[in-house]
Amino acid sequence: MFLGYRRKIMPRLNMVEAINLALKQEMEKDKSIILIGEDVGEDGGVFRVTDGLAALYGNERVIDSPLAESGIVGTCIGMAAGGMKPVAEIQFEGFVFPAIDQLICHASRLRHRSRGRYTVPLVVRCPIGGGIRALEHHSESPETYFIHTPGIKVVMPSTPYDAKGLLISAMRDPNPVIFFEPKRVYRAIKEEVPEEEYMIPLGKAKIVKPGNDVTLITYGASLKISLEAVQHMSDIDVEVIDLRTLSPLDTETIISSVKKTGKVVIVQEAQRNNGFAAEIIARINEKALYSLESPIERVTGYDVVVPLPRHEDMYLVNQARIINAIEKVMKNAI
């Protein structure tokens, strides 16, 4: 007797678990991958993303480093040029600045400097953003520093499923990749994540929700809050795009959507001044200006130091601000 198709049950994982699984599977498959960072070994990292990996692969492949971000990244650049595939963890995004010299002056340029003789297959994992009531230098959004730098790829997943697939692609990429992990959604979302390996190509955005009235472009932790805001707007058909990779940017998907809807809202957690939203607006103006029916709206952080911890919610993007922006572009449409 035919009993029908039984769908394979996949585990429901949060982002921490999905990233841990990606690291575990790639380390098992590729012996040249090593992990290095502050407390990544015995303690499993400050957010426990590398939990259990030292027990599996030993202290020679999961290395607890000194508190020296420039040393961590500089060591990894040498390892990568020598044929290994290091994955460095920076505990918080605000600690990455001591390593900027290594990343911008060396990791991003070594292929060019050596005329292709050397590559730097380095992944720098880095929690990013606010929303967890942390201290100063623990809640920044510095992605623009690296998006601006030629030779570095910048990735920021928004969901557990994407985090696993994007990280596997990053670890297999011959170029340096900054892999930002939005800490506000580390454990806030659970979804089905395949146990087997899979890759999500870098440089390809995802249309999370199709729509015809407004294009909403976002990434990282702002995707969750954007989708929640859109759920309250049943009378407006919003198309939601998750960029996933910030550099290289999937301009084609953005422009295609803008030409369809004619109205755009961009949501980012980072400060407004010179933020990534401005670059997206510039590309839309270059390639789809005559398709716009309304001025583009930006919903961003404010141009101040993140006010921690009591006033953090006043700084962060929220549903009300997103809804107001969507209503404004609809109201101002020609």
C-alpha cells in the first residue's frame, strides 16, 4: 500500500549550532583548516561557537591565542600564504581594529603584491552588532571599513541555514573573507539545517519574501526585525531582500527588484553617515533612477557611539521606524 512521501526530518539549529557544525564538518574533511582565537579551545569561545572542537581535533588545530588581535590575524596570514586554511575568531567586532593593519595592508593585498604567487585563504569570524546589553567595544557595526577594502570579501548571514552554507563557502574560498555573525540572532532563531554539507555561493543575495509594492533591502540582524515589521503591513506587498554577502554585492538582484517595485527602503544597524546603505542608493541611482517612483528611505543607527546598555533600544532599528519608512515611500510615490 502506498503510504505517501515521507520528508526527511532535519535538525532545528540556532546560528551558533549551525556554525559549529560547519566548522566541524570542514575540519573533518580538510586537515589544513585550523582555528585560532581567544578562548576558542577549552572554553569553546565566548559564545561557545567552537564548543567541543578542541576535544575532537586537538590543541594543534584549535589554538587558544593570547589577547592580541593583530598577532592572531598576522599569524593566520602567514599560515594561509604557506598553504593552510586558518579560521581566526575575533571575540567581539570592537576588538578587530588592532588587526585592521594586517587585514587591509597585507591580507587584502598579498595576491596583488605577489602577482598571484600567493593567496590568502583566511576566514576571520567576528560577532557583530548590538542587542545583548554588552559593554563598550562589544556592540559596534564596522562592516563598512572592510566593504571599502579591495581584496576582502565580507559576509553577514541572517539565519542559521545561511550561516552554515555561507561559512563553508568562505572556508573554501581562496581569498580572505570577513565573516560577521550577528550576535543578536545567535540563539534567537531556530530553523531546519541539513546535517550534510552544502554551500551557498558568496556574492548572491536572497529574495526572502517576494512582493510588488516596495523593495526592502537589509542584512544581518536587521532581517529578523524587518520581517516582523512587514508582517504588520498586510495592505502593502513588500519584497524583502537579504544581501547575505556585502562584498561583492549582488547588484543585479537589487536592480531587478527596484525596477519592479519602484520604491525602496534600506535597513542597516550601522550608523547612517557613509554607511553601506549609501552605496546601495548610489548603485540604484546609477542603474535604476528612472524606475524610482519615490525618494529612497534609509532606516539606520544614529551617528553616535552605541549608547550602552540602558539606552541601547533607542539606538537600534525597530519595527516602528521600518513601518514608518515603508509608509513614507508609499505616500510620496508619484
